[in-house]
Amino acid sequence: MTLEMRLQLNINKRIIAKKSLGQNFIHNEDFLNKLSSKIHSNRSTDIIEIGPGTGSLTKYLKKKEFNNLILIEKDFNLSKTLNDKYRYEKNIRVYNKDALTFDLSNISKNKEIIIVGNLPFNVSSQLLINWISYDKWPPFYNKMYLMFQKELGKRINSKINNKSYGKLSVLTQSRCSVKELIEAPSKIFYPKPKVDGIVLELTPIELFIDVDMKKLEIILKAAFENRRKKIKNSLSDYKLYFDNWEKDKDLRPENLEVEKYCFLARKI
């Protein structure tokens, strides 16, 4: 462990992580450096960092090219510390806000925006759903780099015919292309969580731009509420919308591709 890594770990240990906020601070400089190298920005990019915490990733983002660096931190004490640290940096802004309820689309009117976040594992799926459910699509951002619990990240990126393929897989992939960037072993965090993490890169797509997300959720809830059921039981109310119901009715929900679910959502 390098001196810089030890110093960062000591900083994190002096701060009592709040379990209620799902705080797990990254202290491994090698990981932070690798992650930073995979985050792409230029002088025109506004970077929105969610949950900067002690600022361990922030210091790497600060070294990148950007237009504005916008930090959203729910913890009052941490946001105050960040605000004090960067108060003389004209293009760094700190907001003491809860990302779950704060509308990110209003804080920048820039044409190039990326969202970066070491998300609290306990609310990461809720945050993701919020950010892929904007009525206006493509959204205000161009790309997201987000940390999830590894198991959840694998589900988000899961493909057809896999047991892990489900509602969240379809919802996300109907709005974004998903790429697994880097795995995050539990040992890089303080406090150390019981599970590993994974960072996903999510890029908005326009293939299903005309699909109503609320209608898609209705279809997916019916399909995956009891995933053991064949769709002849779970989706029988929608059988008239299938091109070949007799062929498809014995499939299970994980056997239907994203395109098929979006097709059904367009019909109802």
C-alpha cells in the first residue's frame, strides 16, 4: 500500500460512515486511477458526480478535462467539507442534495454531460430507474458511469435466456446500451461491504424512443411477477398482440427479448 493510499484510508477512517446512507468510501488509489482512465470527458463536458463522499474519486475527476464539475452529496458534513475545499474553484460546484429526489436535469444546460457515481448499494437501482425514466429522450446526459453491487450490475446487463435476465434488465436495455467497465472488490472500500461492486457504462439509445416506460413496466410486472410461469399464463391478456402466440406461449419471461417487450408496450 502506497503512502497516498494509506493517507486516503486514514481520512476515510476518521469519518464515521453512515449505514443509513449506504456509505462505503473507496480508498484504493490503483482502482481510482483505473476507473478515472475509463471515464471520458473533454473541455466541453459537464461532469456530475453523485455521492462524492470524502472526494477520493473527485480528485481524479478534477485532473480530467471538463467544463464544470458538479458534486451532489446528501451528507451535510461531507458536502460542507467539499464546499470548503473547492470554494475557490470557479468551475466546481457542490450541492447538498439527495440524488433520489433532486432533479439533475435542471443543474446544467450544457450539451455534453456525463454522470459519475459510486452509488450507495441500497438505493442504486432506484437511482438508475429515475435516470432512465425521463419523458424527454434522449435525456440531458450523454453517458453514465455508475457503481452497483456486482450481482445487481450483472442483472442489469443480463441477456435473454439467462436466469438473471429480468425486469430491470429490460427496462435499462430499452433505454441504454450497457457495458461492464471494471469490477470493484469489496476490499477497496471502507467500511468493507459484504459484497463486491461493478462499474457499468450506460449510453442512451434511441431504438425504443417511442415506447412508454409506464406501459413497459406494466408488461414486465405481469411477465416477471412469477417468472416460473410460462407466458401463456402471465401474459395471456396480451396474446392478441403476439405475432405467433401458439409458438411463443410456452416460453418463460426470460426467453423474450427486449424488442418483444417493447413491441407489446407499443400495442397496449
